[in-house]
Amino acid sequence: MSTQPQETVMDIFWLGLKTWWAEMKWLARSLSGRFEVGRLEKELEREYGILGRIAEAPRGRMEEKELCIKQIAFLKEEIEALREELANDREERMKRVRREDGGAA
């Protein structure tokens, strides 16, 4: 005879519901992260436009130029950090799924 415990329909239902809920949370987190990256990329493009207009202007705007360059560097760092966070989140999630799946097999 089998030594595995028998799963009831309710056990399977709850497992499915928990899985669905975890997927929805991950999807929401992923979408909000990608939205934020897109928003920061638009801001970065705007800052490049401002920098271009400053570069065309006559002298005397060095402070504005330096501030714009700092803002561009900051936005690039933020975008990269968010992308890394999303990638790491996905990797951790996939490792967790593999561990759980491997434990059930």
C-alpha cells in the first residue's frame, strides 16, 4: 500500500488558490516595477532634452548643466537598480518554485 497521505479535494483547492494568489501578487509587483522603470526612462529622456537645450544656450548656465548631469546619473542608477531588483525577484521566485516542486516529486 501507499505510504503517501491522501490529498482531499479541499487540499488541492486550497493549494490552487494559494498558488493563484502568489502568482497574482508577483504579477502586480512585476507590473508596478516595470511601470516605474518606464516612468524613470521618460524622465531620463526629458533630462537629456533639458541638457541639450542648456548646451545650445550661451555661457553662464554651468550650474544648471551640472545639476542636470547629476540628475541623469541618478536616474540611470535608479533604473538599473529597479531592473536588477525585478530580475533578482524573478530568480528567487523561480528557485522557490523549483524547490517546492522538487520536494513534491
